[in-house]
Amino acid sequence: MGRGKIEIKRIENTTNRQVTFSKRRAGIIKKAKELTVLCDAHVSLILFSSTQKLFEYCSPTTTMKKMIDRYQQVTGTNLWDSHYESMQKEFNKLKEKNERLRKSIRQRIGEDLDELNHSELCGLEQNLSEALKKIRLTLENKIKRQIDTSRKKIRLADDPRNKGFRELQEEINCSFDGSEDNYESMMVIRNSDAQPCPVRVQHSHPNLHERGYGCHDLSLG
């Protein structure tokens, strides 16, 4: 028995509709390939499923753009006119918006005020007053943070442990002239608990002999 005639109407079942689309899409693309090979034809297909998924085919001897350009030339239509008009309208809207913003900026710095009426001037004054308050508040907060940072630095500088360590470190630094021949090694270990700092120096340095230091480790507390 032959297949019964299928009524051409929309398939209501979503699953069945998707299956039918997949099968028939494969069939029409197959026919397009056969036309390209058998008849040396230029074929292009553009398909969108009900889920807006794109499927396309174009003969290997051409491109989709060439096919569209050829279609416009033969039919005397321009597919880009409507798109260009839409872009031009969007550009004009953005241009007007940009001009309004520039005008608002000029008015906030005291320019182009003659065009404003009394209520608009009052509103502009109110907006500037509120902006000035925010600026002053931000500035005060920044100054307070800078003052707090400076106070912390001053407290650290006044710490007796830090002060004594710096004085002793300067005294040791003054005992060396920076030459590699004048010392073997020197290491100063410092931490927040102010633990003893071992320093190893060379016994042959004259300044250290004068101060009574020999060739041994010094423990700086």
C-alpha cells in the first residue's frame, strides 16, 4: 500500500513539529546540493526554525553575499535601505541626546543660562547646591583619612623602641664606609616585638676597636 496523502497544515505537537522540520530540512538541503552538482546551478538557502535557530546552505562555487547582491541587482531592490534608515534614525536620536547633555554641562558651569526660565534656574541652583554638599563631604572624609594616617606615622615615629633602634642603626652605619673589604657580613633582623637584632661585623675595623667591640656577635636589644 502506498503512503496516504499528508494534509499540509501546522503540526500542533511540538515534538512532532521539530522532528518533521529536521527531516525536511535535511531533504531540502540534499535537493539543493543535487541541483548544484547536476545542473551547475547556484543555490542558496536560509532557514530559521521555530526556535529561531539558523540553518543555511550555499553552492560551493559562490558565496551568500554574492547571491544576495545578485538578487538585488536582478530584482532592482535594495535590502539594506530599511536597515540604513533605521540606523540613521538611531543616530539622530543619539545626536540629540548628546547635544542635550552638552547643553546641560554648559549650564552647570554658568553658560547658556539666558534660555532658562525662573523655575528652571531655581532647579539648577538646587542641583548645584546638592552637588556642592556632596563634594564638600567627600573632601572632608579624604582630609580626615589623611590626618589619621599622619597621626599613625607620628605615633610610630615616637615609639621608644623604634627610636632607639634607628639611633643604633645609624651609629652602626656610620662605622662603615660602604666598602666590601671593610666587613664580612651584616644582618639586622627586626620585628614588631623588638627582639634582639644580631649583627656580625669584622673585628679589624678601627672604629669598632675604638668603641670596644671585638670579633663576635653583637646582640642589639
